[in-house]
Amino acid sequence: MRIGELAKATGVSTRSLRYYEEQGLLPASRGANGYRDYGEQAVRVVAFIQDLYRAGLSSEIIRQILPCAGSARPQGDCTELLARVRQVRDQLAHQEQQLAVRRKMLERYLSGAATPAGLEAHLNRAH
């Protein structure tokens, strides 16, 4: 399929698809006319790439993941890569915990149950 067809099938811009190709994430063959041609797996690969980007992974890590994620047996050892992905997952979990704490603090402030840290001392000096 051509790039426009892939863009339509995935909802991803042609610019992003070209970027994925430049980054070595999405292989494309070239016809005699120079047009990109993508295989039948391209729609699933693009969806997977999008998921990994949304998870906060970089192009470099995604490029390493793709050979380990295919249906064929991975080439090389994916153990180190899996450890890196786990590390990213754990960082995201930590960020989620921090956000939950901040959200609770804001909810307490909005409900009148608490004053943001340091603000109470500032308010007392102003009066």
C-alpha cells in the first residue's frame, strides 16, 4: 500500500510515516516510480509504534523493541531491552504516584480542607 493509503488506514499523517521511516521504525520498499510501498503488516506496526510513543518511549528504544516484538523469533538477546522497558514502565508508575499526590493536595485545597504548603505562612505575614 502507498503512504496515503497507510495514513488513511491508521489515522497517522504522511509526515509522521515518513519520520518513522527516517528513524528506522517503519520499513518501506520503493517502486520504480520512487513511491513508497508498505507491506500488509504496516498498519499493525504503525499502531504499535503509536502505542509506544504514547507510553513515553523514544524512537531509539522503539527501534530496538520492534525486532523483539514481531511474531518471528527475535534476532539477538532482548533481555537488556526488556529490562530498559521495565525501567521506563517503573518510571511512569512513579510519575503516576506523584501526580496522584498532587491531585489529592489540589482537591483538599479546592474543598477548603487544606492550604498549599508554604502559603499559610505567607498569608499570615500579609495580615
